Amino acid sequence: MNQQQHHIPQEAFDWYDEYAHGAMDRRTFMKKLGTLVAVGYSMTVLTSALMPNYALAEQISFNDPDIKATYEAFDSPQGHGKGRGYLVTPTNATGKLPLVLVVHENRGLNPYIKDVARRLAKAGFIAFAPDALFTLGGYPGNDDEGRAMQRSMDRDKIQNDFIAAAIFLKSHPLGNGKLGAVGFCFGGYIVNYLAAVDSSLLSAGVSFYGTPAVAELRKNIKAPLQIQLAELDERVNKTWPEYEDDLKKYGVDYQMYMYKNANHGFHNDSTQRFDEASAVLAWERSLAFFRQHLSSVPS
């Protein structure tokens, strides 16, 4: 566990997870934090630990000479009509490149997710991170408003927007046609969904603490999957045994890694849920998995 987390009670992280995923409203969340203030914790320390500080999340600058970042639009006739995302390409690579769709959490395309796309491009992949909030004006600059915006949208249309984004990226002229996807929280669910909704869409998927697609779709999964879970994430982890049973039943090539003492969101380096050791290891595993499954030109 990140050393900075030691003075924050675990229940504060659990309450934040409930709040962030709609199981608790803000008033109740703040009231519960107030019970910790009553026994000596600082509200400033608690909220600064739980709320993101995106200045901490930039590992790769958008000015890095090894990458080029642009915004690109795509058609989404079964979704919201049009979508837009953050496309990052390596500048010095030669030949056709592997492709990775990056799927954000339940709050839109925030700076952390954009940085993940830059990290992938720096590692030699063409990365594309769509913003589900595009039709509402895009990520609003803060996560609370972003969550409310995404919650107000039609979930089926959002899912279709990500299918359209995957098809758009897969046909990129500099790509080798091998498409991977990585997602976090809601994005982890979308990775599982993309693998299940169309067996020909993905060549590999990495799901960070995401719930599975509905059971009736799972028989379609053909892509290898890497599942990254946090030991303290009870909400997501309770969905894993049934999902694993189906992955085994349908002969899916999968890996599951459970990160000890890690919270939901441990890869996100903008909050104190970040667990550096687990995040670094999980990212190394993700890159190796993509290199294994996306490097060759499809026949």
C-alpha cells in the first residue's frame, strides 16, 4: 500500500467508492466523513486524499517529442451520432503499429486517462481515448460533474459509442489491424463488454477492476483477457467467481491478477488510492500482454 494511505481509515476509501459509483449521495458521503472528523481526522486531509489532483497524474507530457496528440471525431450511428476522442501516435515508429483503445472511468475523459493514452503511445502503440461526454460538451473539468453527466446519459448509446470508437481505431491507416483495449472501473466493464459483444472486435483486452458483461454475451468472448483486481475492492471482486466460471466454460484465454492491500482505483495516480508498486507491476503486465497479442500483422 502507498505509504501516504496509512493515516486514512479504510472505511473512508470504501465510502468514496460507494459515492463515486452512485451507491451514496454526496451529502451522505460528507456526513460519514464527518464522523471521522469527530474522532480527530482533518476533513482537509480526508478530502485531499480521496478527491483527485490531476497535477499528480502526468507521467508523459503532451509536448513529449516521441508522441503526437490530436482530437479526432468518429461516426457513431447506433450511439450518439458522433463521438470524439484523444488520439496519440508515436512519432518515430516505423511500419504498421498495434492499436489500443483507452476507456475512462464513469466521469469522462479526465487528465489521468489522457496520460494513460500518452503512456501507451510512448511505448509504441497508437492509442485512442474517447470521451463518452462529448455530446454534452465533453469532460467538464471536475469529476463530480462528470459523473453526474455520464449518469444522465443512455447507457446503451454510450456502449455503442465505444463500439464505434473501436471500429474507427481498428481501421487507422497506420495501424496493423490488431486492436487491444484497456479500461478502468466503468472502462474495465467496457473492455469486458467489447470482448463479449463482438468476438471479432478485440485481439486483447485488459480490464482494471471492471465488472463483467451480462452472462448471455460471455459465450462470444474469443479475445485473450487480462483482469486486474484490487484485494480491498469488495464491490467488483464479488462478481469475479461467476465471471471466471464462464471464462473457463467458454475456453477463454485469461489471466487474473489480484493486488494485495490495493483499493479500487489503485492505478490512478491522482489520488491516495494510488498504490505505486501495484500500479507499476500492473502496467508492466498490461504492456507485455499487449505486445504479446497485438504485435503481429493479422493474416
